[in-house]
Amino acid sequence: MLRFECPCCGPRDHDEFRYGGDASVRRPAHDDPDPEAWYAYVYIRKNPAGLHREFWQHVTGCRQWLVVERDTRNHVISSVAFARTSQA
């Protein structure tokens, strides 16, 4: 089981959180007409072995969106930060 150190609520089990996707993907500009850019944003993802930045929301706690840095090989969490202040 994963345990997150929520900045507001302290240590919590992962079942209190909802996965929100890859935090390293950059959204194209709202007015970008390039369909390839939007296709890549929506569908193309890497499958890294190692450190990975992910969005998670603390749905049964403070409701904050967080950026969690997790090692995909062993699920060790190295950092948790508010998404609103993190450089995703």
C-alpha cells in the first residue's frame, strides 16, 4: 500500500486519493490548432522505470491536488507538493 505525506493532513493511505495522470505532460495552448499536438497530449504517454511525477487528489481529506514524485520500480515516494505551487 502506498502512503502519501499530505501537506495538509499528514500521512494517509493511497485509497484516500484519486490518481490524476502524468504531471510531466504539457498541455498545448488553448488556441493551438495542431491536431498532432492535441493527440500527443491526450493519448501518448511514456512508461518510465524510475522517478515519475503524477497528479493525485486527496478526495476524502483536504481535496487538494498534489504532485507526487514516485519511483515506478518500487513505489517509493520521494516528494509530495501542492500542484498549484509545483512546477509540473
